[in-house]
Amino acid sequence: MKIRLDIFEGPLDLLIYLIKKDHLNIYDIPIAKVVNQYLQFLELMKLLDINIASEYLVMAANLISIKSKMLLPQQQQAEEPEEDPREELVKKILEYEKFKGAADFLRTKEVERNKYFKRPSSDSNNVEVYIEASIFDLISAFKSALKEVPKEIFFEVVREEFTVEDKIHDLLHLLLSKEKVALDALFSSAKSKLEIVVTFLAILELIKLKEVVAVQEELFGPILIARKEEVYTSF
């Protein structure tokens, strides 16, 4: 089963995600670090057959250009200080954040519920609040899972052939008995790198089909997978 996924976030969304995730100073972006992380994300997106718009590649070229300019020796004898190669990029990011903030403010309450929802706990005064995870949160978790696979597992002979269809069935069956399951737990229970990849593709397909949602209790926190009707019928 071959899955081709489109994402609605753009290259500036990915840059903002990388900056905020590592608590970087937006006015002093460590461009070499961000470029490396950005390119790693693009490679993973290609691996997962996620549709990469041309804007992502244009941004990659722009970041590499900025990185190259910053490696050049500064003109010490210049009467006026040279313009920071990152300045235009910072302006774009700040303008984009303002635009997104205004768009979020103008959204209706019904649309807001698609991102933020509450589920009463056993204590009626204690309410759990979740935030819907972005595609970048999911890819970041997938990247971490691949790093943490024990070396000996890579040398195991994987006798069982995993398919996306099988994993979709297994996940839906699991969510019949559990209200939600941690993404880290799904990855850690995998017995091979192949199973991690197939599990991740199955989750992305279920999200695309609107069967499940990926949520977090806090920004950049652990990701939980839950059936969509379970989380939204709690209102």
C-alpha cells in the first residue's frame, strides 16, 4: 500500500516549529543548526512520501544561501555595518506569525474545537485539556523513535512482513479497548525499524481518513493517539 500525503503547513511553519521547539532566539537564529534540521525534516518527508511543495525547496535554497553568506569573512573596513543575511528571513517569520495570530483570533468556536478540546476526568472539577499535534510534531517523534531503536534490533532477521493495512487494523482494534495510546509506546513496542515505519505510515493514513487524532497535553509534549469520535463527543 503506497500512501501519498499532503500537508497544509508550509516552510515558514516548519521554521517556526524548529525555532520554538529548541527555544531559539528568533532575532539571532543559529542558521547552520536550523538548516541541518530543516533538511533532515525534508529527507524524512520524502522517505514517508509526503507531498513536498516547491516552496519547501525554495526555502531550503534560501537557508543554504544565508548560511553561505554568514560563513564569508566580514568586511572590517566598511564604514557602515553590513546587513545581517538573516534579517529578511526574520521579518518574514514575524509577519507570518502576526498573520497566523490574526487568523486564529478570527476563527469560529466550532473551528477552535477542532484544535482544542476537553475531556472530563473522574473528578468533575478536574478537566484535561489537549492540543492537536502538527505533522511536524509527528515527524519529530518518528525521527526520535528511529534513533532510539537498539542496534541489535537492526541485525535481527525480521520474519514477519508488516503492512500498512495490517497496522491500521491493529491500531483501530487497540483503540477499541483503550481511550488513547501514547505514540512513544507504539514505537517502543515495535520489534524492527520496518515496523516503526509501517506503524507511523498507518497513523498518518488514519489521521488523513479522520479516524484518529494526534494530541498533546502541552506544546511539544508527548503525543497521544485517540479515536476522533472519542475526543470530540466529550463536549
